[in-house]
Amino acid sequence: MIKIEYELSVPTPPPNIDAASPNTMSTSKSHQFLVSATNDKDNREEYYAALRSALADARRTVGDELTRWKEAVGKDEERLNGVRQGVKEKEEEEEEEEEEEES
């Protein structure tokens, strides 16, 4: 069996998380992926094939979940960076105006 647990440290959930499916965006998850063959000397090939399959399932499942978080947080960060950039540009314009008034 392959067991994966994770907990994400997110200060507040991004506002663009789909409220209709909150379970898909949980900050902590635990998964178990069964390896459907036994690890004995006679069935090594079968065991490793089952292990590869279970690892692929684990990678796909966790990868999909983390991608959804990356996209949700990324959109929120882009919005915040846009606001920050707008504030910075406004401050620079005000500084230029003050410099022009002084000269």
C-alpha cells in the first residue's frame, strides 16, 4: 500500500475556490493506494507492474489536487500583484508630480 498525506499552509482560502465542491479543495488530504499484487519471489514482475500502476494513480491524484490549488492561489496572487502594481504606479506618478511642482 502507498499512503500519501499532506497539509497545505494557506493563510485564507482564495476567494475563487468553488463553494459547490469544497471537499475537492481541502487543505489537508490523506490517500491510500493499494498495490494489487504480493511481493514474493515468484511474482516479482506482476508486483512491480502493480506497483507502477499504484504509483501512477497516486501521482495523478495528488498532482491533480495540487494543480487545482496552484491555479486557485495563482489567480489570487495575480489579482493581489495587480493591485500592488497599481498602487506602486500611482505612488510613482505622485512622486513625479511632486518633483515637477518643486522645480
